[in-house]
Amino acid sequence: MESLVPLGDQAALAYFADEAAALRFAATVRQANEPWIVDVVHAYVSVAVFFDGDRTTYGRVAESLRRLDAEGTSATVPAARLHHIPCCYAFALDLHRVAQHTGLPADEVIRLHAATEYTVYAIGFCPGFPYLGYLPSELCGVPRLDTPRLHVEPGSVGLTGRQTGIYTEARPGGWNLIGRTPLTLVDVAQGYFPLRTGDRVRFVRIDIAEYRRLEGQRI
């Protein structure tokens, strides 16, 4: 653990040297199953541990987390599931912009994006939105749009910086849209959130006919 700081008055935020160490620590804390734990949220190199302020204090939580870190982890990290997510690159509103910025032909942008296996490093922004890393070096560095769109369709696949992601619900957004999946990746009412941090994702290129056939299906 590189540092541990308060996050509000009922959470502690731990930072680690890399994503793998943070994932292992999150598994360790979950399996320790202390009675005061409310939630454990892993994102990239950080782990937020939310606790019940009526049952403990930040000082005691910090002491417990440091002890778990010092003891090392014997926790079993959940097996990384590999999800193959169909993506129709015909819905590529910003493909020309990405191609221009990278200096690559549009087809090469698509090939590189679909050839990469990504890790879910965080979930956020809107329910179930997966932050996927990392893009191949050839696709890195494309900035967000100068003016975000007011409406991005659910299933839209975008990229910016070093990462790609999927808009699980209709939202404003400024990422470069290069495709869309027909799958439903979130159902809040039914508690359906199939992607979790540590999972792997590969995009499978499909055409519009296949998109229509798969529309609304789940992983």
C-alpha cells in the first residue's frame, strides 16, 4: 500500500503501485468480511472501503487495513471472466476524427480496437459503465470532443486517452464514438450488472444485420 487517506467521514481510500495490487487487496478486504464493512470499490490503483460509522471509527479501519496489507494477501482473487462483446463499427460517429488524429486508416483503427483484450479497471460515470484499458499505443492520446454531445445512445463504444468504454445508458458524453454494441449491459431494476472490475473484454466486429439480430440481448 502506497498511501491511505480518509474519503469523507465513513470511508478509507488506499492507493497501490499498480492495478494488480489494488485488485488483490480489494479481494483480501472482501474476504476478511469485517462486520463494519459496507462496501469495497476497486478502481484502477485505488480501493475505497466504506464502513459503518456507528460500529467503528476511521482510525480502527485504517489500522485494520494496514494490518491486512502488511500480512500480505492469501485471498483468492475472483477468476477474470472473458466477455466477447459484439460491436458494430458502422455506428462510428467519430471514426474519421480518430483516424485523423492517429494517422491511421479507419479500417486499421477498427482492427486494432477489436484485436485488443481489455481489462475492466473501473465501473462508474453511469450505472455499469466499464472503463476498459488499455488501448494499443497506436490508438492512445485521442482527446475528448471539444464540445460533448448532449445525447449518446446506449451501447455506444467510445475511446479517449488510453482507454475505451461503453455507454450503458443514454447520457451526455464527450468520448470519441467508434461503434455500438447491441447488447443490454445494465438493467438497474433487475440488478443486472454483468461486468465487474478485473473482468476481460474483447470486442467482436459485426455488421448492421447482426446488430439488429442481437439488439437487446444480454451477455
